[in-house]
Amino acid sequence: MSRRPIRRCTRCTRDRPHRALGLCDSCYTRRPGARRYDAPIGAAPGAPGVLRSAEVIAGRVEDYRELTREMRLSKKAAAARLGISYKTALRYEQRLRAEAAA
Ligand SMILES: [Zn+2]
């Protein structure tokens, strides 16, 4: 049994076990400014992981183009070389096709 007191949540107004800040578990988890552990790695400035600024991505797409078009690497091999996922490689493909069509 939960030892936490049942309180009316200040957000959803349901009577539920109190978590903190006057909120129930789900409202506390979703409160504005809450840390989101499913957020992409590297999304925050200075965070580790693959960089995501527009110039960096454009440079990586260009590297990907060279690896696949000039060096004739497979999508999978090029993705491994650049440290991106296969899914991202597919997004780069889409981008290169769109640029080629423009
Ligand atoms: Zn709530």
C-alpha cells in the first residue's frame, strides 16, 4: 500500500497519491520543465552525442553523399562510418534526392 497521502492534484484535479508540488505522478512527470529521458541525445547545448546544428548536419549529409556516391559505400556502411543510425541514413537519402530534384 502506498504511504503517500491521497490528495486532489492541482492540475488534473483527480484524487490520487501525491507525488510533489501538489501534483500526482503523471502530472508531475509531465509538468513543464520536467526532464524528458526520451528526448534525443545531444539536443541540449553542450550535451554529449551527435551534434545537431544545421551546419553540422549539412556537413554530415555532404560526407554521406561522398561515401555513398563517390566511394560507393552501402547505406549501412556509410551510416556506421559517420556514427549515424541507418534510419538517419535513409533521411539523408531523402534529403539528397530532394536536393537533386530541386
Ligand atoms: Zn494530476
